[in-house]
Amino acid sequence: MTDPTFHGDRPIQSEAEDRFGFAALADRIADSLTSQAANKGFVFGLEGKWGSGKSSMLALVLKRLRAMDGAKVAAVEFRPWLIGDRDQLLSALFEDLAKAIAGLEHAAGDATGTTQIAAKNVAAQVKSFARHLGPVGKLAGVAGLFVPGASLAGDVLEKLAAAAAEQTEGPTLVEQKDKLSQALLKLDCRIVVAIDDVDRLEPKEVAELLRLVRSVADFPNVSYLLCYDARALVRSIETGTGVASGAAYLEKIVQTEVAVPRPESFALRRWFSAELQAFATCPPERVGYLQQVIDETGGRVLENPRAVVRVLDSLRVYWPSLQDRVDLADLVWLRMIAVGSPNFYRWVEDYLTSFVALAGGRAHVSDPERENMAKEMDAALELDGLSWDKQQFELDRHLPGIQFQSFNKEKEERLFSGARGAAHFHAARDKRLASPSHARIYFTLIDPPDSVTDMDLADLLAAAREGANPVAHLLMTMGNRKGDAGGTKAERLLDQLRYVEKDVIHRWPIETLMLGLSHAADTLAADFRGDDWGYPRIYYLTRAMLRQFQAALPPERFDPALKAMFEAGTSLGFLSYLLRDETFGHGYYGDRPNPTDRLTSREGFEVIRKIMIARYGAGGIDTVMTDPRATDMLYAWSQAGAREAVVQHVAARSGDDAWLLRFVQKLYGPNSTLSLDGLGAFFDKPVAIVRRIHDLAKAKPDNGDAASIIWSLKANIHFNDGDFEEVLQPWEAREARAGQADDEADA
């Protein structure tokens, strides 16, 4: 592999660079330009679309011309796009002709030879003709013209200016042109004036240049080689001259037109592949996919040499920074899209930005947003001459969440499908564009703060072999690295771990890994707002990872590791989340057990239940209330079989109104409301507690805590209006009857 060398937009300079057989045609064009009848000028058109290789063909023609007898052929590259107005255009052309004449004189090499005499005669006629043009007098200011033997050229320029300034009378312009034509005809040499990119001039400039070629500078022994895209040039002619048919106008000027041969698609793709292999490497297992990109997408985008060069140069910019960090097939596809389908490329970047946020659990895509994104995709495809019907399979191979087999025809489902799935793990492992951890790298060249690489997983496993605390420290460090969508590097890593192949997990030190996770989980969840019924995504991801471990390992290994987590893990909020999940899953509390989604057997649940009840009791109710995840911990403590103990703890402290209000506020959050059932988990007589708080709110209207609790209760029962006493009295009656029934049962 060699260092990348940029082509830019330069034409080829030698036959060694000729990949498409241009050299043979270039030779024929050079012969045609120098072998036509000499009694009048000759205009040859080299036609081709932008990027087709016209400039390369021209370079080969000029190389061929300059290899001919220098005393017989002079080649001039005229660059009208560097010239401002009509006067400067004329001046520049005659400057180039003077240089060509000087070159012919020098090449003759014989002071008494016929060629030199004829050349001086031409120079005299150029002076006379230029004097009548007037604007050529501007040549007096030109300095530094130097070609071998340029004394004649310098003499011509100086005397042109002097003659133009001194003589005010003389033959007409037509007579002077005729004399100059006769002199050029006797000069048995050819001057070829090559003009590239004629079609890129402004319409008025195009008209001026073609008039010049047709009339003012239409001299014998002077041939013109014009390079242009015929369609673009015809439009410019019609705009600049006002003629009805630019094509007919062009036909009157150009005697012979040849189109640049269009290279075969296969040849362009073969060239692209050869150049790519010179600076980029592809893993053997991805070579087939890369070739598919080159054949399919490249067959559409690599339509001419310029497109090949642009894509290659784009890759030369990206690859040095991205090698070993991205998938080459995906990168080649994306750079081809950037060059060949710029509107769709911008849509791809927007879509991937949204998908990364969605996959990280930090964003939601609504149905209207999905529909709007799909409409924008269709519009971008259409602008670039593409369509969903033809490109859907190509999109599915490179972009995440593409659904081309939608079963709901009434609903837009083509995008953001499967935003969370095992495909993320495989995409991340292969550094694909579809990986939420890698997508942004393809555009920015730098790793997003939350991206995950193979080295991150290796670092985690290395930390696990050292102990639980190094695991926790590493994860908390990753938790401080947030991406654009708000997700953290730790979340990305855990998201991938829940899809690791089972046979790989056997080799991991899961005991210390799990314990380290149970140390870090609450710290990683610290940015989660509010104590409510929602849970930090880090809890969900960690539990999903534990389920993967459980499925991969035998119970005799997994169960002790899980028990150790509950015994020694410091993240009581996270452990309470797991405990509640198991409490409901086993039907120990609630009426909807879920046998298929448990981390523990019934015996194992009993073990962790008792462990956690003991840990809550050891800290006491006030310690639990100070924890950021106190809501989960209080409910987990009560629902796991310790209700009576919790009720006693609460009763011992709830005589203090301020403490009571703080405690009850822990039982609901911004996204949840307070219910009688919720209060019933902590009070034997919840309605009496509600009455007490209600009275506090009435007695002190400025007591915001009491008012907030009553508002939450009303929101829970959808009580919008009226007197809350109408609710309290029936509640109190039911509570009194329930208490009487309990007393009778005890008796």
C-alpha cells in the first residue's frame, strides 16, 4: 500500500497515464490539424461532457504537436477564460501568435533561411494588422515574454505598440487582413491554437470568442482546436447571440467535430479498483461486498474519468484518518453517494444522526416525523435521478433501520425499523455505517465521544480481570463521555454487550464484571431526572446484559455471581430496580407473573429478597430516603415482603408533619401520581394520612408540599372539580369497614 497521491482535476500528461486508448485518437487529431489545406483556417471541435476527458485528450494532442518539426508546427494554448474584455481578448490572441512566430524563427535555425525570412514578413504584417485593430497597442505593457530565440517576438511587440501609436492613416482593416493572410500562406508552417473549456465561458464571452475565431483571426496556416460540451456550448451561443439555433451557428464555425470516446463502464470501474487498492485495504470477508458497491453504485456514479478521480480523491482525504476504524465497503459507498448523489448524501447524514439518537434511547421518532423523513428521502432521491423502488435494496445493505417489506401499507414504515436489535452489535463489531457507535466517524473523521471500539471492550475485560472496582471506575469514566444525542459511551458499550455471542461469554470474568457494574450503575444513572416510575436507560441495558449472561452460562456459575451483586453491590437504586422486577416476575407481588423473563429461580429469588430486606433494614428509613432512587427502594422494600416492618418504621417517624410530607412526596414523581394503593404499601390507614395532609393544606394554603400531594391524588383519580370532601368521606367509610372486618377476624 502506498501513500495516497491526489489527482485533482488535472489532465493526464503522457501516454503512460492513458488508460482508455486516447493516444491513438490524439495522434489522428494532431495529423488532421497539420495536414489540412493551408489556404484558409481550419477549426476542429473536440466534444465531450464535463469530466469525459477532453482536457486529457487535448494534453495528448499538444504533446503530439510539440513532438513534430518545430520549424513547421507551433502549438499555442489560448486561455480566454483568464481575459476580461474584448480588447484584451484580441491582445492576448495576437500575443500568443507573436510567440508562435518567434518559436518558428528559432526552430528554423538559419538566419538566411526561407522560414526566417517568411516569419519576419509575417511579423511585419501582424504589426500592420494589429495597428489597425487599435486594442493591440495594449501589448506595449506586456513584459517578460521569453521563449528560446524570442528576439523577434520582443521586436514585434515593441514595434506593434509604436506603430499603433504613430500611424493614423493607411490601408483598411480588410486590406491589412488580406496582406497578413498572404504572408501566413507563404509561411510554410502551421500554427495550432488550442482552446479548452470553451463552454465554461460566460455566454457573451462565448459569442465574442467564436466571432474572433470565425472572422478576425481566420488566417491561413492557423488551425483551431476547440474543446467543449456541445449541449452546454449551444445553450451559451443561443443566450449570448440571440440566435434561434446554437447548433446551426456552431456548425458554420467548426469544420470537423469528434467526440471524446466514452470509456466503458467496466474500464472505469477497473481503474477505480486498481487505484483504490494502491492506498486502502479491505478484509477478505468484505471484499465481495466492496466489489458489489463498485459494480452497483460505481456503475451508476463512475460515469466518466472525472467522477472516478473525484471519488478517489475524496477517499484519499478520508482513508488515512479512518483506516482500521470503518468498513471500507461502506466508506466507498458513502463517498460515491457524496459525489454522484449530493442531495441524497445530505439526507443520509440527517437520517443517521436521528437514528443514532433513537438507538441510544435518548430520542423518539413519532409517526409524523417518520413520514416527513421518508418524504424528504424520496425528494432527495428524485433530485439525484434515483428512486426508492430501484435503490431500496442498496439502502438496506448500508443504512440501519431500512424496511423494504412493509406489511402495513397504510402506515409509513420504511425508515427507523429495528432501531434496537442484535444488528447493532454486529454492525459495531464490523465498524459499519449502520453502527450507532461508528456512523458519525464516516462524516466527521473523528470518533464521537460516545462511540465504542474493539479496544473499549478489551479495556473492560482487562479491568474485570483486575477487580470490580477497576470495572466500576472504567464505566464511570465512559459515563462522562456523552454524544450529540445525549447518550453516553457506557450506554453504547452495554447496549453492545447484550448481543455478544454466548460462546464468547464463557471466557469472560463475569463475576467481577457483574459486581463492577453493580458498583457503577447508580453513578451512571445520575443524570436521570426525577424520582418517578421511569427508569434510567442504563438500568434497562444492564439488566438486558445480565439476561444474556444468564442464557449463556450454567446456573452454578451465574447464580452465585448474581447473589454476590446483591450482597456487595453499592448501587442500591439499581439493585432495587432488579428486585422489583423479580418480585413482579415471580408473582410475589401483583397478579401478572412472567416466567419467561426472570433472572432468578424461585429459590434464588428468596435469597436475593432476604439479602435486600436486610440491607434496607440496616440502613433504616431515613437512610433510604436520602438516596436519589428512594422511590424505587421504598417500594422494593415493602413489596418484597417487608411491608409490616416498613409500616412500623414509617409510623415511628410520621408524627412529624414535615417528615410525613417529605416521605409521601418520595412515593411519586414528575411522571407519576400518588394513589391510595401506593400509600397502602406504607400506612395501615392510608385514608387517614390523606385526611391529615388535606387538613394541613386547608389550614395553611401556603404549604406547597401538602398542596402538591393533594393535587397528585386528584390527578390520579381524575378529580377535576368539586369538593374533595366528597371523595374523602366514602374513602373513610370503606377504610372503617375494612378495619372493623380485620378486628373481627383477629377476634
